[in-house]
Amino acid sequence: MRSKFLRIAVVGIFSAVTIFFALRLLNIKISDDIMTYMSEENKEISFYREVSEKFDIDNIMMISVEMNSVYDELNEVESIRKELYSLKDVKKVLSITNSLIVSSDEYEIKSGSLSTILDLSSYNVAEVEKILETDSSLKDTFVSKDGKNVLYILNLDDSKKVDIGLLLEEIEKTLSTRTYYLTGLPLANYEIAQTAFSDVVRILPFAILGIIAILFTVFRSFAGVMLPIVAVIISNAVAMGLVTIFSESFSTVTIMMPIILVGIGVDNTVYLISRYNEEYRHDEDKNAAVTRARKKILTPVLMCTLTTVAGFMSLITARLIPVTQLGFYTSAGII
């Protein structure tokens, strides 16, 4: 009776822990910023951070929009700029129509922008070109050489807190009738993170199905398939749940952890089931078979687990922070 109660208690505890960590995965976040790969104590990273904060480099996105003729459509250029500026999390939009133009002659120095100097609803293209001659760098920066592409520079509030996916949807709505191209560090980090996540979602089912097929071929029983899979589910839930507790989000390195644990997590369970089957064939006594199997494989399984954990824990000495995290959390999942 006591043994039965103990088994129920163990199953209950493991179930509760698994559910607790699994629920934390409902708000899973994946982000990737190469500048967080190294410690802040690194001189190059520290210098980059200083420059980035001063010039807001990390929060810049650029959009190139195709037009028939930029100089003939400055009113439309300014209209698009205002629409982009109205989007959530966009604090500033710079383009050719609102960039500062400074000109001077022997009598005075003039400053302004095309939107303040000209009436963009009615203007002469020759007049625009004359104004831009005073600052050719402005023309070369925001307009392509053939005059058919205009550049918009978006300054975001904080790219680490901005929902880039939602922002891209809003940009798509704004420019739905136009051909446009996007670039910038926030977008690159977002695309890398999304690609890593989609790879895991695509690969993980194949890994699980492959393991199920092998387990069924070997054991030919429901228990022989389900016990290793349950072990994998528990290890993944715990390891990934710990990431959500101690880290803000997964990186493109730590998000690969589920696939690693799927391969490693079934090993000890396979040892146990194989030994149990051998012991059961001796006298067909289930309880006795479990007891003998547990005693015989305890030391080998323990040593196998410890050596595997030691291997992954060695990653903690890595200089790249995501690799360190991968070693720690994967070790926790194995244990």
C-alpha cells in the first residue's frame, strides 16, 4: 500500500512540475540580437553599445519604395512618410521631403525642407532639382540614381520591446499598393529568430516520428513507445520552462534545445525498458522484474547521465552567452 502511494505521489509531482513549466511556454518569446552574444565587459561590445545608444543604431529600419518618378510624386512621398510616422512604435520618419536642406549665398544662409520650402501639391520639378543641387548628398541618400526609388528611415521607440511582426503587418497595409523593400538590424534580428523557430517547428515532428518508429520496431508495445516519449516531454518542458524563468526569451541557439533533448532524452528510458523486458522473461513477475531492472541499471544510467551532463555543462565556459545558456538548460533537461 505504501509503495503504491509512493508511486502515485511521484507521478503526481512530476505531472505538476511538467504542467507548471509547460504553461510558461504559452508566452514563449524568441529574439535574436548578436550584440547580446558577448558579455558587456567585452571592450568592442561596450564601445558598440555606447555608439548605439548615442546614435540610436539598434532602432533604425529602412524602407525603399518604388515609384514611377520620385521628383514628380513628392506629394505622395510626403503622404507615405506621414502614414509611416503614424504607425505604433515609430517615433520618427526621415525622407527626402522632410530632411534638412541648408543653402547659402553672399547675403544669407537658408535652411528648411522640401515640404516647407515648396507647395508639394503644385511645384516645378526643375525647381526641386535646383534646390537639391545645393546638397547633392541628400539627393544621393534618399533617391536612387534613376529617380524611381525613395528611401524612408524609421526610428523606432525601442526595437527590443517593439512587436516587429505587428509593425511589418502595419507597413504592409500602408504600402499594399506599392513595391517596397525593407532592411535594418531590428528586421534582421526578427527574421533570424522567426527562421530558427520555424526550423524547430518543422524538424521536431520528424524527429519525434522517427523515434516513435524505431521504438515501435524494437519493443512492439504501446508502453515501449510512450514511456520514452513522456520522458522527452518532461525534459523539454522543464528545460524550456527554465529558460522562460531565467531569460527574457529564447535565442536562435537555445531554441534548438528541444531537438537535442529529443535525441538524448529517450536513452535512459530505452535502457530501463530493455532491462525490464529481459528480467520479466525470467519469471514473468512484473514487480520483481521492475525491482531487479532498477537495481541493475541504476549505476550505468546514473553514470551515463552524469557524463552527458558534464559534457553539456562544459559549454558554460564558452564566451558566447547563448552557448552558455544552451549548456546549462540542456543539462537541466537531461537531469
